[in-house]
Amino acid sequence: MQSVDYTDANVLLFDRTGPVLRQTMSVLNMLGFKSFADVQELEAARQILANQRMDVAILALEAADCGVLKLIDDIRHRRSGLDPFLPILLTAWDARLKSVRLVIDSGVDDMLLHPFSINQMRARIEALINARKPFVVTEDYFGPDRRASSGIQADPSSIIVPNALLARTRNHRDAAPSSENIQAAFSGLRRLKLRNMARRIWYLINCLKEALPEPTLIHRYEDELTKVRGSIRKYEKALLPEDDKNLAALCESLSGALAKLFGLPPDAEGLELLEKRALALRVASKLDNEQSDSGDVIRGEKVVKINNVGGDLVQAVMG
């Protein structure tokens, strides 16, 4: 295996507790890291990210989140920092964090619990270099694809994103977060988002259609239609002028069919028409490397919960 040189890697280290910050720095020092921007205030971390290229961020999460998760979300969505794909490792003391789901949904790469050993930190750092998860984007999530490797292989719709730590430590220039690489990754992710949102829209409508025999459907029917409308609007908002005009036309047709169902009891014919238009949008939104979508490559809850990312990171949090 190619050797890894951490000497020139730039590390952003945030921890409000000085002694713990210095302890973490000492562990990283023993691994070979030499260049640190260490801060105890989150605003200082934001300023560094806005003005300097960092290769990895190691951020301490307090039991009551001190704004770290918001910072990660801002980084991922290009509201903060120079690199939206910056490798990020969280450290925490509490294995029973009530916000585990929030941690997972923030888009962080990994999490490490105190007290940790040098070998545990080494394993996390090496995973960021050698086995970093590709990114996925859905209506509600943007970050590492938490599915097992078998799931990713069965539905290869994740995007390999720039990796500053890989580029720095192994001189892999193709992985560097250049403006061109960042833009290319975002273009691929936006296209993937359209595909996943179209699948979600179809799935929600299909669930309504299958629930028609249920007598309780009438009590939640309007709420479910409103949920579908919200997803369609998010899809429309994600479209750009350069996208295929058919996507906007299909979306408009779908919105029109949906609007006619409000204020009326559940109707099989109306839902059948709605599902056909949703399926047309789903097929039109498929990725170029995908085969026909009519075979439902992803079925059931996997369509709507491709961002159910509990597995790998929760396991990491819980040890």
C-alpha cells in the first residue's frame, strides 16, 4: 500500500475545552500531522474555513450542540467555507447523544468517541483517505452514502467527490477540491437529486393508490396530497434553464393533475392518472447510465428512504 505522509496536511481542530483540544492535537501529532489551525470558538473556525484551504476538519460536538452541526450543514451546502466536500470527523464524549439522527443527517463523514486511542484515530483518518463514502443527495439529505457496499453496488447512484485529504497525503491531484472538480461534483449531485426526488414523488403517490381500500385513508388524504405537492415544488425549484424542457413540462402536468384531487374524496381514477404522470417524470429523470426505470430498480421504502443513513455511523457512535 502506498505510504501516507501527513506532514503537509492542514487540520482544522475545534474544541471548546482547551486541555481536550491539546490532547487531540497530541494524538494527531503522533500520527504525523504537523500543521494545525486550532480554535476554541466556532466563529473562528468559520473564519478559517472562509479564508484557508483545509484538508480535514476535526470538530468537537458537545452534548448540547454548540452550532457544530449547523456549521457542517453550511459547509456541505456551500454557505460556509471554500470546500463543500471537506472531510469532517466529529468527536464527542456522550455515546447516548439524543441527537444521533441529527449528527447523521448533518453530512459528517464519521464520528469518534472519547476517550479514543491513537489506533482508533488512525483508523478513522485512514478511512477518510482509503475508503471514504461517495456522496448522495435526496430531497432532505446531502452527504456520504450510508448504505452498505452491497446496496451501493446494486444501485450505483452515488458520486465520488473531491477529497482534500487524499489529494494532500497521496498527491492524488485528481481528487483535489479545485473549482472545476467541485463544480463537476455538484452538477452530478444535482442531477442525482432530480432522479431521487422523482422516485420519491412516484413512491408517495403509489402508496396512496395502494392505500385506497383502507377506510382510514380519507382522514389523512389531504395531508398526503400536500406532502406530494411539497415534493413536486422542490423538484421544480431544483430545475435549471439548461435542463431538458420535458422535465418542466412533466412537472407542470403532474402538478395540474394533483391540484384536481384536493377537496375531493380519494378517487381511484384520479390517483391512477397521477401515478402515470409521476412514473413518466421518474423515467425522464433517470440517470444516463441507468436502464429503463419501469422495472423499479429500487422498491418500497428504499425509494423514499435512500437517506435512511442510520447504519454505519450509528454503529460508529455506539462503538
